[in-house]
Amino acid sequence: WTDVFGFSMNTFISAEAQSMLSAPVISEVKEEMLLAQPQLVKEIDLIEASQSDLRLVSAELPFVANKQGICHGFCFWFDCHFEEGVVLSTSPKAPMTHWKQAVVMLPEMLASAPNLRLDCKVNFQPSEENERHYEITLE
């Protein structure tokens, strides 16, 4: 993709890469694309939660790859459990919603193999520009 009909695409590729690293990519992630079992970041009871409970959400996530592949980033979604067993899920295992999934891209791809540890620490912090949005960072 760096050369298309004799035209260098390096400038465009660099700009797109920077864009993808600066914010989560909202896209459809299919279940078969996942390299490890999902990990719970945080369970929140919105009836009982205070604003301070939502100010910073941080979690150590112990991922263990269950198949070979290339890890491009970490995928995030949410599930909302309502009364009477009703669940709104944005999981790759559930029917697609308009929220899709949020993928935090890694600066470099990682090769994955069964039983390889792909641990990370994730932080969700409210955006200064829009308090309804969260900044997601990985360590």
C-alpha cells in the first residue's frame, strides 16, 4: 500500500496511523477477530454509583491469547443489564449496534500465539472537552 500506481502513499499512511493512535477507533469487531477471552474492566451499579465512582476507572487486564494472530490493539465494549433479564450488549458476540466497539490501537503490532500473555492496564478518564466521553489510555 505504500506505492499505488507509482504514487507514494507514505504521507497518507503516516497521517492515518497518527489519527488511529490518538483516539479509539470505533468499528465493528467480529468475535473471531478476538485473540483472548474478554476481561471485565469495571462493573458499575448506576443506581448506587456516585460521580466520583465514574471519575477514573482503571483496571489491570490479564489477557492470555487463545490463538495465533496479530494483535493490533485492545477492544472495548459495554453491556447494560436492565430489569427482567433484558441486556443491551455491544459485545462482538452480540448483534451489531450503532455503538459498535472501541479499539485502542497499539503503536506496533504484536504477534500472538496460544498461551501468550497480552496483559495491559487501561484507564478511562472523562474528557475535558465533553464529560460524556472518556479518554482511554493503555499502559
